[in-house]
Amino acid sequence: MRRYPGPSYQGHTNINGTLRAHMTLAANAPICHVSVQNYLARLNAVNEMPVAPGQTHAQTAILAPVTAGRVTAALAQTYIHTAAAYHCP
């Protein structure tokens, strides 16, 4: 295996808090010379999707692409089962 002798472009940051404007960075250090703060600001700006009657948050989010014709119902069902197995809201 050949390795590039240049600088390492690996890294991570921990994000604390909850969705919808309550997430913060544990440390505001750039990753691969890119500021993570911009991405965090975009995540914090995402509005909550309204939950369809009789569905969980996960079901509504997973079924939206089915309605838009982007994924099949069969694929969506696998995601719904996974969400249920992990007790997603």
C-alpha cells in the first residue's frame, strides 16, 4: 500500500445537544482545514418536520421520499424496521 507523505486529512469533532437549534461543538477546531461551525449552523437552522397523524417522527421522515418517488416502499420499510428496533422517536 502506498501512502501519501503529505499532511494527514483526518479528524472529528463531538457535537453536543439536540436537534433544532440546540447543538454545540465540543471543540471548534477545523477538520482538514475546514471550519465545522458553518455545518453546525446549517444543522441548527433545519426546521422540524411535522409528524403525520398515526406515525412516529422516523416513519414520517422515511416515508416522505417514497411519496416524492425517490425510494421504493420496500426500501423505506427496511428503514422503518431499523428505526423501530433502535426505538427511534
